[in-house]
Amino acid sequence: MDLARMLLDARFYGAKSDPIEDVEIVREVSVDDSDEARLLILRVAHGGRHSLYQVLVDATGDDILATSPELYLGAVAGGVGTRHGEDLPTGAARAVGGEQSNTSLIVGDRMLKVFRRLEAGENPDVELLSRIPDCPNVAPVRGWVTAEIDGTDHTLAMVQDFVPDADDGWRFALGFSALDAPFGAEASLLGEATRAVHEALAQALPTESVGLSELAAKLTRQLDELVERAPVLAEYADDARAVYAALDGGDTRVQRVHGDLHLGQVLRTPDTYILIDFEGEPARPLADRRMPDSPLRDVAGILRSLDYAAHFPAHSGGAGSEDPASWAQAAAEAFLEGYGIAPGPLLDAYVLDKALYEVVYESDNRPEWVDIPLAAVRRILGRE
């Protein structure tokens, strides 16, 4: 059974730029009468680091969670892990297509999100969404499953409301971009939804005031980590440090935020936008993702995603807008208007940080896309 091959071929495995040095089975549970299907917790050694992954494999070692979702439901109902809140849904299940980091199963009017990469501590998706169930722009969490690994609880899966009749925000925006149709009205509505979620989080969880110099230092530390992960960024490091160093004097409010907001993390319903996947940026440590941050991190994420949507059609061989930069700029202005803020140095710094992070993410997961954020980094720093 070649588990390393399976991981490298899997869409959910997030360290494809590193060679896999070892795969250790930390936990193994048979999930069918034939003992051929097994739920595994794997400790993967890669690039001098270790990561835990949750998989459901058949006798050949292929992951079958998406094609045999009832087996996973049966395994958890049978006692794999500890259940919290609402009981697991039962009945016919199907996997949601198009996901990468995790696998979601639709069961009736509920969705079971299975976390593939496991980290110690409470998953932010559970932590945040369980605290704002009345916000109309999220799908509330109803229950979750944890398992103790190495003496610490890890979140295996969570149950939340299924959002019917919804379109993926990324595909929705691409439909406009591919036709060179204005996205301003939609971007404004998304801005309103994002603001509503931020306000709900600020009411449910503590906020605090921090100095801009402290945020600048944090962004600089993140820059150093990103350069280490993606050496191609080294030539831009000094210019990026200068952008962060200019954030001096005054303070700003920080709170819990989404942390990895982009068009692929929203759903367009007939009435509004729903924000999903509150885990934060997967390449950052969990402890960092659970720290309060400026809501501008999420705003920057959407602005960067609009730029992706503008440039993606031509990048993938399609037609798209004749002037992608103008399409993205118009959509960005409408989003900021809907959210209720104006551009400024702090937002610029977060947009740069997001573009730098995207270079690392694309290098790890989709190397053929890395030129999109690299071009953005050059634009932001005045290199183009």
C-alpha cells in the first residue's frame, strides 16, 4: 500500500512541493465487515516537518471518502472520536465536488465537513461558527467530532446547516469575468455580507486595540517565514519590509476574523452571500490563525481574489476581460463601498501580505498558478 503516492495525488494534501520522507499510521479503524476499508490517521514527515492527515482508504490504499461517504458516517457513529452537540446526520450521503483542503458530505439538510489535515486544539471553523449561529451570512455549526491524538484533542469533523440553491462564489464571479460583465453590484453585496459577519464576531468574541507598529512587526515576521517557504520571494523582501515599516503611529481594533477569505470561501444564494470555511490560511500555524487580527485581512483576501478572477480566464486559455486590471479595480471599489471603508496604508499592507502568502500557497499546491500572485506582488511594490 503506497500511502505516500496516494497523498501526493490527493487534492487535499497541502505540501506537494516537499518530498514525503515517511508516513506513519497513528490510528487505524476498520470501517466495513470485510476489513478492507479503513479510517487512518497518518503522520506525514515532509520537508523536515510533520503533519497529521485523516483518510479513508480501500485495500489498495486509495482514498475513498468522496466515493463511499456512508462508510465514514458509519465509522464515526460507531465510536470513532467523541461527539459534541447535535448527533451526526444519517441517511444517503454524497460528497461535495470541487473542494481541496477538506471533504464535505451532504446528508439531508445537514453537511458533515471532514477535516483532512488535523491540528491540535479547537478548529477555528467550529470555534467561530458555533458562536454566531444567528448571523444570516454563515451556515451555523450544530455539532462536531474530536479525537485525542498524542494527548491533545483534534477536530475530525463538524456538522452544520446545508445551504441549498447556492452557487460557488468563485465560479459565480468567473462567469462575470469571462464575459467581461461588470461585477460591481455583486461585489457591493459581498462587502455588506462580510461586514455583517465581522460585526457578529466582534459582538460574540473579545476585541482589543493594538498599535500599528505591533501589526507591522507581525507582518514582517510573517514575511520572513514566507520567504523561507518560497525563496522566489527573497528579491521582494526589502521592498515589502519598507511597506510594513511605514505603518507607524496610532492604533487599530483587532478581533477574530475569517482569516482566509476569498471568492471560493463564499456561496451566492438567491438573496445574499454566505461565508464558509473559517479555518484560516492553511499554511499558517493554528495558534497564529486563532489570534485576533484586523478585519482588513479578510477585506484584502477578497480584493486579491477579485484580481484572481479578473486574470484567470486569460491565464487558463479563455477570453475574459480585455482589461483585467480595470475589471478588478471596479469590483474592488464596489466591494469596499459595500463594506463601508476606503483604501489606506494598512489595507495596502494586508493586500501585500496576502499576495506574498499566495505565492507560497501556489508553490505548494498549484505551481502552474504562481505567476498570478507574483505579478501582483510586483504591481503592489511598483515593480511593473
